[in-house]
Amino acid sequence: MLSKKNRISKIDFKNVLKFGKAIYGESFTLFFFHNKNIKSPQFGVVAGLKAHKKATKRNKLKRRMRELLRLEATKLKNTVQIIAICKAGILQKKFPTLQNELQAVLSKWDLYNKNSLKKT
């Protein structure tokens, strides 16, 4: 579960969707926005009816996506707000595959801290 400081507020949620940039992946769409007023990265997850008709499956989608974002939170820039919109077919993919896809998308758009990418 995401901590309170890593959850995006309703007002910021609307602002990220309105003013943020969209990144289209195979399994999800990410909207991100740099907000100078926050001290840690914030996330929101959406899984609509297009992702899956059953609510239990949509909840599973959201749990998986939140966990993926939680694992990457320590490596991201502190001013970034991200909303992930799950697409259909994400349930058939394995967790490591989704993790690699998320890492590829985040690194492509330079959302990682410079220090976190150094390998020791």
C-alpha cells in the first residue's frame, strides 16, 4: 500500500490529467507532472471498465500497479506526480515484465534521480 505522502490528492489528480504529459505504454498510460511544492513522488492509479469488467479484477490491476510504483518511488525525482491508467490485457502479463516496461518508460522520460541510476 502506498503511504499517505505518496498518494495524490483529488485536486492534484485533476491538474496532472489536465496539464501533465502523457506516456503511452503497451500495458498502461502514464500522466506525469512536475510539482515543485511536493517533497516526495506522488501516485494515482485508474483501472476503468475498459481494463476489465469485473471489479475484483480491476482491484487486482490497481494493486499490481500501486506495487510497481511503490517499488520505483525511492528512485524517482521528488517533484514528480504520476497517474497510471491500466489498459486491457495487463492481467495476463507477469510482474517482472510489467516492472521492466515501467522502468523503460520512466527512464526514457528522465523521471529518475541521477543518483539512483548509478550501479555499484
